[in-house]
Amino acid sequence: MDWHGPGFVVALVLISTLGWVLNNWVRARHGYAPSDDWGRTGEPERRDVALLTSENERLVGQVSRLEERIAVLERIATDPAARTAREIDALR
């Protein structure tokens, strides 16, 4: 094989391009941002971070409320029926 011909250069370009495409395919498949020719993935914009922070706070509050409701439902499901009936009558 002639290492100094144009075929070698074409093979190098082809191999590196296929490697880049495969790398970005794997990254995208696993939920990561694809990279450019120099490996940079790009930073999220500040407004996106603020939006995600506020949504995260909202979801944390929602999860805590749901955990409280589940605790009440578990207590109702595991308490004896007579005690649950007395508590319901006491609320009326």
C-alpha cells in the first residue's frame, strides 16, 4: 500500500468523519448533546437554566404533596375498619 498517495488522505478523512458521526449518534441516543468538529457541545442558555430551576422547584413541591397523600392513603388502607369509621363520623 502506498502511504503517500491521495487514497491515504481520503481514508483518513473518511475514518475521522465516520468516527465523529458514530460518536454523535451514541451521544444523542443516550440523551447527551451532540458535539461539533472540535468536541464542544454548547452550553445551555441562562434562561433555560432559570426555567428548569423554577420547574424543578414546582415539581419538588408537587412530589412532597403526593407523598403526603400517599401516606394518608396507606394509613387508611392499613387501619382497622372500625377506627376509620369512627374517625369519619367524628369529622361529620
